[in-house]
Amino acid sequence: MSSKYTQFDRSRLKVLPLADRRSLIDTGLIEAPTMCAEVHPSLRIVAEELAAARKKNSARVLMIGAHVIRSGMQRYLFDLMEKGLINCIAVNGACAIHDFEFALLGQTTECVATYISNGQFGLWQETGQLNKIISNGNTQGLGLGEAVGKYISENNLPHAEISLFAKAYELGIPVTVHAGIGYDIIHEHPNCNGAAVGEASYRDFLIFAAQLEQLEYGVVMNFGSAVMAPEIYLKALAMVRNAAANATPKRSIRNFTTLVCDLHDLPENVGNEAPKSDAQYYFRPWKTMLVRTVADGGRSYYVRGFHARTIPQLWSAASNL
């Protein structure tokens, strides 16, 4: 039985080569790590917590939005990964797209205002290759992030050396991609297999949850993800706490550190959530990551700033540990 409702016919779409697109960002913005003269005190504390978590073999989780990729912070993250200070990375679907385009062509990001006007936004042939990569990886039982990292690395794409996904794959660090169907430009394409995207991304969610089983004495960091990061973290934490409470012997997952870096102007004391009458109440990273999930034993820190400033500061603090 099929739906009684009309579905859009994707065969009507015109998908153009990326050579026809004007990209706004290229690999020239990707910085070589440079020590910061000043480091926010909270980032020094978190760097120390990461080193302690590494020693205890606890989780060191980084969650990011796509603007981290577009800010040129890759080499800072590579070094933190190589030092063992990050052992899991959770991202949204846009991160996979920007990382793949960087690796393939050395450039990414289209002008939305320009291409939405003529209906061409997102409809680029080479970017659509990700749908095939995801589908093929899914048939092999891979998560979405692993499939992309494996493809970039094993096919030695022209700019694979600046791919976060490839670097993580080579280091054995899971990159879990938490896709929302219809959120990403590759979902516009005629070759998108929604079942494969969903299955591969759900597999990544279970990989992410498995990483949180080691969160006691660990660290979870969120750079610039207002919805994906706090939501997957909340559900996965509920799962691992439930399993820990029902284990023999019982375990607890309460003593850990959270960090949020974003541009919201939060009060100095982030240990209490905003009232429902305040718009900031609906900023999920605050109430979820900085208050509710650390209320019974954890510690939380918030640093306001652009990624191009906060990530180098965290790296600088960690470099001497």
C-alpha cells in the first residue's frame, strides 16, 4: 500500500556541476595552529579535565556545528585528536557536506541568497556523490560518518589532508553524523536514499551512545550546535544512565564536565537555567548541558566567542599538558 498523497518528482530537477557554482570559502582559511597569548580561565580548566579524562580512559567528546568546519579550525582539532584529548566527534549533516566538498575541491559554501532565488541552491552534482557513499557504506554496516571518512581517506581525494572525517577515520576516532531528513542539501537530490541515510545515521547515534558509557570522569564539549548537540547528548545520556543503573553491579554516570562555546550572551552564573519567560530558556545548550544533566555531580562551563578564537585557546591550554 502506498501513500494517498502526491510526492515531488525528483526526476524533474536540474543538477549542475560544482564548476558552475561560486563558492564562498576555500582551504586558504584553514589555519596552522598558533599559540594564543591569552586563554579564557574556563578553557584552561577544561583542558586539564581533558588530560585527566585521557589518563582515566574516560570519554572526551566534541560536538560541533558546521561553522566549526567553515571557520578553518581543522588543524587545531587534528592535534587535539592526535594527543588523545578527543576520542569521539558528533556532527550534523552539514559538517559532512562541507568536509567532503573541502576534500574534493578545496572549497565549499554557496551563497544561499543567490541560489535560492533561481532554485539552484544545493543541487550540485559532485556534492550528490555523498548519497552514493552513504548508501554503499550502509550496505557494509558502516555509520554515516565512518562511510564518509573511509571514502575520503581510501580514495585520497585531492585535499584529503584537511578532512576532519578522514583524519578521524585514520586515527580510529568515530565521527557520528546526526542527520535530520530534509535538513541537508543532499536530500534534495534524485539519488538520495532516505532509508540509507536514516539507518546509517541511527547507527551513528548508537555509536555515540556507546561512547557516553565511558563519560564518568569525562568531558563533553559543544561548539556552536544549538539543537543537534544538546538533543542527542540528552537522549544518549538517558540511555547510558538507564543501563548503568540496571547493571550488576550498579554504576553511576554523574561526575563529568561539560563545556559550551557559543555566541549567546549568558550570565556569569550558568548553573541556574533561565525562567520560561526569558527567551534564553529556549537555548537548549544552557538548560540541557550546563544545568540539568550536571545537576547531581558534574561541572559546567560556558565561554562566549567565535570558534576561531575559542578553539585556538583550548588548543593552547592543552598544548602544555
